[in-house]
Amino acid sequence: MTPKKQKRNWQAIVEHTAKAVRLDKYWAEELAAEGVSRGKVKEWIEAGLATVNGRVETKGKCKLLGGETLTLNEPEGFVSGDAPLAETGDLSVLYEDEHVLVVDKPADLTTHPAPGQPDNTLVNLLLHHYPDMAGDRSGMDEQRPGIVHRLDKDTSGVMAVARTEAARLKLAGDFADRNVRKVYLAIVHGRPEPDSGDIEADMGRHPTHKTKMAVVAKGGREAHSHYRTLWTDPLGRASLVAVHIFTGRTHQIRVHMAHIGHPLVGDAVYGPQEHAVWSRDAELGELAQRQMLHAFFLHFRHPDSGEPMTFVQAPPEDFMALLTELGRTDLRVGIVGLPGSGKSAVLGILRDMGLPIFSADACVARLYAAGGDGAEMILRRFGGRYSMPDGGVDKGGLFRAMRESDGFRREIMDIVHPMVRHECMEFFREHRGSGLAFAEVPLLLEGGWHKQGMVDEVIYVHCPNALRNGLFREKRGLPPEVLAMFDSWQWSAEDKRKHSGFVIDNSGSLDDLRGEVRRVVDQLKAVSSKAMRDHERGLKELWPDLAKQFEESG
């Protein structure tokens, strides 16, 4: 016997933002995704199948005030358009029996037919592989047979599908009663603060863009998500988060994560500004062609036996490719040493090796030149006392004043150092993807860069004092007392060396120094390669560990 098709009914509480909207227009917008046209809605209202605050309303042009409770019933035997056709194609089935299927839905596949997507959906594939699910044979909804929950077209991952009407009713009830646990993985912009938390923000239709959802102050429906940050890339560009949703509102994760300032990577709808910036990135711009959201974990009870069932699916290739690229280890390397130790020579050797370099001394020279930001700030601060006629800095006069007053020297450092820091960070950003980038910054350790995550490794250039105070000092034309003064402005050699992970010995010839530089560069490359291997291995080990955590926490 063919089961009787169950008619549908809908309930809604009108958001206050929908004030003055016609009743038929309101329901047409609500049901558009389910294949119900405005014409059909109007017919049903006129047939007495709609209520407003419990009273039958037969006029589609009835204007809403906001806050009303509405119902709408589907008439017996209604078929919302032509029934979808079976279509051939691959279907990744994780589990099946006569009652239920669990599938791994790929991204770029719509769940069920809708006016804008009448075919090429998951339902079309299901009807090919399981023809007994068709509405005329199973009694289920002809447009959405077996569908008890949905994933957005661009969301991948685990979905449960009912094979019979009895199973559909049971599973739909469990989803409605929140007896199903769903955990998603998302890659979001930035680093969420705090690392984990609950998002309880009611959701409804966007007040001006009806195709979008939004967090609304009034008239929305309860929406509750919990997120936990699992990993953030070393540069803080994006984070991997696990999101457990307790309610199942349309676009809930996308809206909630955007609401706390961390929209999903690849989501141009709910994170347009972040997406525009991301798309301009040479390395990452092509690696997020959809919102990075994956249904990772699903736990429910079997609709017939009641046995608990848990399914986990690791993220697909595009998701993993982005995580891998985000974890690619570019080492930002600082170079320090006492004045006259040969840091500039090391920088030149690195440049000759084709590696990107930054010199704080060269940066300060640009800042002090006519038109430079440093020259402009010193001119404004001291009224031309230390400025040349062309507007550049009188470096001789400035240096004499710094020698005479330690307070004045610190004031100049407070003006110039933030600009050097900004230029250096821009240098590191510009050379992201190069593997290694080197910045020679004399006061890097004194400025706390190594503690603030501004560099990943520090190289100390060692030079014996006899050589530094002798030949090297003479080549630079520095009087002994000036070199001693420079030394007094910096940490001791012992402290610099103690806070550096690598040492280059500059006590021999120039060829010896080249060999030392090559040795340390090889060591740094090995560190970078190991970090990348550790990252890839950590990702592979993360999924089973996460699944176990989610199952045990249930």
C-alpha cells in the first residue's frame, strides 16, 4: 500500500521589521526555498488555510503590524510543482539501511530543488540511487523526500536522510526537539576572543535584504551556538573553530560568527569586507571559493531501533588545502648584535643569496630624508631645531643632542621606533610565502619584539671585542668613545646572545662569514620544514581526537 502523503503546515511569529508587509508577500518570502509560489500562497489564504493570531484570514493583502502569530496549512494532495527527476551521479554514502541513510554531501551541491535550482541537487541523486524514496511511492514530500535537515549549497559534510515517511517523522521530531548533536568545523577570519564561548543571539530575516538572515533585536527566533577555537595560523589571519549548534536556524553559523566579528572565510554574503581583502591576497585569494564550513560530527538515534548513531567525516580537499597553506611556516628572523659586529655584512650576504632583507638603519635614513614621516614629526615636535633647510633631519645635530641627554634620546626613540616597527611588519607581510625573511634591527630585543610575536627566530652576530673595537671600528671611522656610547644604549653581548636561538660567528675572514651565514640559513630551513611537517601531521591527528571529545562530551 502506498503511504498517504502528509500535508505540511507552517507557523511563524512576525518580526517587527516586517511591519506593513502584506500577508501573502510575507508567506511567499518564508516559503520560497520550499518551492511554494506567491500565487499558491494567495490561493491557500483565500481558501481559509491561514490564521493571524488564531483567527482565519482570507485576504492576502492584509497588512501585518509585527508581532502576530501566523499559521498556514497546505491543502490535501498539493504537489509543489513537478516532482524532481532522478539524476545519475556519485553519492558518498557513509551508512544505509531500510530506514535511514547518512551521506557526505559535497560542497557546491544544493540539498533539494527550489525555484532557483530545480535540478542537480542531492534529492535528484537520492532518487536515482534509491528510487523507492520518490514521493509517489514513499508518501514523503515530493520535492524533498527524506530531507530532515539541510546544509547550504556550499557547505560540505554529514547529513542524515530518511528512507521512509515513518523514519522522516521520527527524525524530524528529534531535530525539532534538539535531540540531535551537530558540530561543524569552520575557518573564520582572525582570532576569536575569547577562545571559546556561547553565542545566544536571536535571528530573523534581515530588515532590508530579505534573502539574508541577521541577528535582530526584536521578533527573531531563538538561536544558540557554541564555538571553540582549535587553531590559529601564526600570522593571525584565520582560525579553525568547532561550532556546536543547539538550534538550526538558516545560516546560523555564518550569521553568528559574523556577529562576533569573525565571519567565515569565503563568505562574501556575511563577511563582504573581509572577503574583499582576502581575495586580494596572492597566496590565499584562490583557496576559498566557498564559505569554509563543514558538517563534521552528527549524533542521533536510529529512527526505528532507537540505537545511538555517531558519524564523523574529515574535511574535504579544499578545506584541508586552505588549512595547510595557512600553516605554511614563513620564519620572520631578526638579526641583532653589538654595534660594529658585522650585521650589515651578514645582511649583504643574505641579499646575495636571494633572500629578502630589511635594514632598520636604511629605514631610519628614509624616514629622516626630506619628506619622510620621521622628518615631518621631528619638525613638528621641535620646530625646526633639528631640521635641514629642505625639511630633512639634521642628523649631526640630532645625534649631539641625543648624546647629551638620555631623556631626549628616549623621546626620539619613541618617535622613530614605532615607524620602524610598522615598516618592518609591512616588509614581513610583503614577503609572506618566501619561507625566510630577515630583518636587522639593532634594538629588536630591547624593544621586546621577540616577546611580542613580531619575529619567530633571532640570530646573534658575534664578533670579538678586539676586532669590533679595532679594524671594524676604524673602517667605519667611529671614535672609541662613540662606539662605547652606542654599546651603552643596548643590552650586553651576554644578554643578546642568551635571547637568540642562533649565532653567527664573525671572527674570521669574509669567506668564513659567508660559510657561517649559509650554515645558519640551512638550520632555519630545517626548522621551517619540520614545523610544516608537524602542522600537516597535527591536522591528520586532530579529526579522530575531536570526534572522541565530542562523543564523550555528549
